[in-house]
Amino acid sequence: MKEKEEGLNLNLDFTKLKQIASIDEDVIPVAVQNAETNELIIVAYANKVAVEYTLKKKVAAFWSTSRNELWVKGATSGDTLELVDVRVNCDQNSLVYRVVPKKVNACHTNRPTCYYRKIKSNRMEFINE
């Protein structure tokens, strides 16, 4: 896991959607954007329960496709994402949660975003580190 999260070798997981298709829960992708900086924080998945929770509690919630349960971002870490609004795409099959992070680092790797590397010459390099 450490190499995957902190390494610079490019090894994209092209199997994720197959894994999601095999779960029993109906989900849609959710892009999460910092409403203040417009930076993309994470892409996750939500089912009806997660969307309803998000709208009611005004914090970002998802459906954990690996644990098969409701995942309220920051419930254990305190890195909650306060909801500004939810945007719906034209086909109503994906969402954007616009949020304000309650702490500086919204990613479990202790960074403000999960997108902290970029591809350069078939390898990755860290952005702003």
C-alpha cells in the first residue's frame, strides 16, 4: 500500500469499475471539489442512502465499495467535508459534491487532495511537495 500511495511508479488500476460492478449496491460516481479553491479532492461513489445522508447532514458521505457500507468522510479522522451544494450532470448518472474541508488535509495520506501526483514520462512526480 505504501508504494501505491507514496511511490512514483505508474501502476494504474484499470479493474476498479469491474470491482464496483460486482457489488450488490447501485452506485454513481461522485467528484468532490473544494468550493473555495476549485481543486478536485477525490472521486468516490454514492448510493441513494449516501446522497440522502449528504443532503440531510450537509457533510460528504459515500458508499464504500470496498467495505460495502456507508462512509461518512471524516467520521473517524475529523477530516469532514462540509457540503456547499450538490451538482448533477445532464444524464443524472454522476454528481459533484462542492465542499469546504474542515481541516487542511482531506486525503488519508495527510494531503489536501488525493490528486497529489502527476504523470510525466510514464512515471509520476509529486505536485507542490
